Amino acid sequence: MQRNPYNKNKQEAFQAAQQGFENAQGLFETIVSDSASYGHQLKHLKNEVNEAYQQIENALEVASETQRAQLERFQNDLKQIVTEVNDFQ
């Protein structure tokens, strides 16, 4: 039995959003505010966060209810990262 391509796209979109979130979160956790390359790291983090937001938005368009709840948690966690980064500056 072939899987419904819609469900496959839904899962792929969710996985991309999850990966984007994890990338942004991981980068945030590695930034050291007094590092010589902090400015570069911060720019990279902002790019990762923006990309993760976009992937989450895309995934929300096709998400199941279970996925939607997780995606919304990702969004909230990203907002927290942005808040903490802004507090550093």
C-alpha cells in the first residue's frame, strides 16, 4: 500500500521544522557572549532562527493536530531564544 503523498509531505515538513529548530537551539547553546567571534555567531544564530521560523510556518500549513502542538512549542522556544539574545546585548 502506497502512503498518501500528502501525509509524506506533512511528515517531511514537520521534520524540516524540527531540524531547523534544533539547529537554532544548538547554536544558541554554544554561543559564548564574551567570545571574540560573538558578533559572527550572533548573525549566524539570527539566520538559523529565521530559517527555523520559516520551516515551522511551512509545516503548520499541513500539520496534524499533534504536529501543530509541537510546532507551536518550537515557536515559543524560538521566541525565548530571541528574548535571551536581545537581553545579552
